[in-house]
Amino acid sequence: MSATTAVPDRSQSLASTSAHAAEPKRHSAAVRLTHWLTTIAFIALLVTGGEITLSHPRFYWSETGNVNMHPWLNLHLPSSRPMVPTGYGYVLPDQNGWSRYLHFQAAWVAVGTGLFYLLFGLFRGHFRRNLVPASSDLSMKAIGVSLMRHLRFERPTADEAWSYNVLQRLSYLAVIFILFPLMIWTGLAMSFGFTSAVPLSVRLLGGHQTARSIHFIVTALLVLFLLVHVVMIFIAGFRTRMRAMITGRAIPPTEGL
């Protein structure tokens, strides 16, 4: 009794492999790498920054600020420093040692990753091609339509799986070119070692306490951006969006119809 075994066609296998390799990527390797490095660094900065804030959960303007001054913002949280009157009957464990060290290290990871992404985006045309909106998309009508779709939590179209809409483009540009640079600037301006060498960095902001307040406000805006970003990922399709940011693959609009 004889049996025949089907031998796979080598030409078909090579053609399939070649087509798969030539498939366009939704996100390049550089974008995916910087995205995840920035995510890890930002989470580390957020956790350690929260620990640092607990040493004095009050914010002031100008150069100085202390418990004898009226803050513009009091977070009403327990403190890790006994000299800060918070109204609570206890003091949190002081975690400033490790948190400041890790905050500093994570900040350098974020800065280095950001510089690499900035150079990549400028020289490889990533910003111009993927983030700068077309002039026709900047009309009030187009922005209003996109805003209403977001407020209704509408699922993105097949085309938006392969590109960003106008609100995404504007928000990403604001984060990249306004919020992150301001975060780095205010962070450096809070360092007395840095400001002793570059005093203008803190003078332009109005003082160390102003730099700390702006740093906190920018952090709040970035957290808000992150929350909206995560919510929209779930609405658009978590598995599809995560696969695109991990492997770079996404379904082109012509294939999703």
C-alpha cells in the first residue's frame, strides 16, 4: 500500500514570505521602540514624582514657598515630612531617597529617547508625513466634526486605523513640541545645581516654586492625555492597536473593507 505526501510548493512559500516582508508597516521600528521606552520612563517618573510631591503636597508661585505661606494649590494629602501641617494624625514613610534617584534616572531615559525620536522624525519625514495635518483638516468644521465623534466615542473608520485624525495629530504635536519640552525645562529649573550654572532657565519662569507648579500642571495634562489615549485605544480596538504598536502591522484600508 503506497501513500503520497503533498510537498509544499517552494515558490509559493517564498512568494508568501516576500509579500509578508514587503507589507507596509503602520509604525516603524523606531516609533515603536521610542513609544514603549517613553511609556516605561513616564510611568517611572509619575510614580516617583508622586512620592516626591508627598514630601510637600502644596504649590506656590515665585521663588520661595513654605508652610507659613498660602499655597495656590493644596492637595490635602498626608505628607512624608512631619513639619508639613496636613491635618492628618500621621506621617507617611519618607521615600524621597530612592524616588529622587529613580526620578532622575528615568528623566534621562525620557530625554534621550525624546531626542532620538525628534531627530528621527525630522530627518526621516515622520512628523511631516504622519503628524502634520493637511491644511484642509485645520478648518473649524473639520476639527468640530472630529471632536464630536470623539465625544460620542465613535469607533474609528478603516482609514483611521492606518493614519491619525486631525485631533490626534494636533494633540500629539502639542505633547511632543510643547508639553514634553516644558516638562524637561521646568524639571531642570527646579535643580539648584543646574540653575546655578544656567540661572536664566529659572528666571524666565519666575522662580523655583513657579517651575515646580508648572511642572505639576504639565504632569496633570500629560496624565489626562494618557487616559484619553488609553480609552480611545479600547474604543478603536485594543488588539488591533496594540498589535500595530508592537509588531508594526495593521490592516490597510483597502483590506478592511
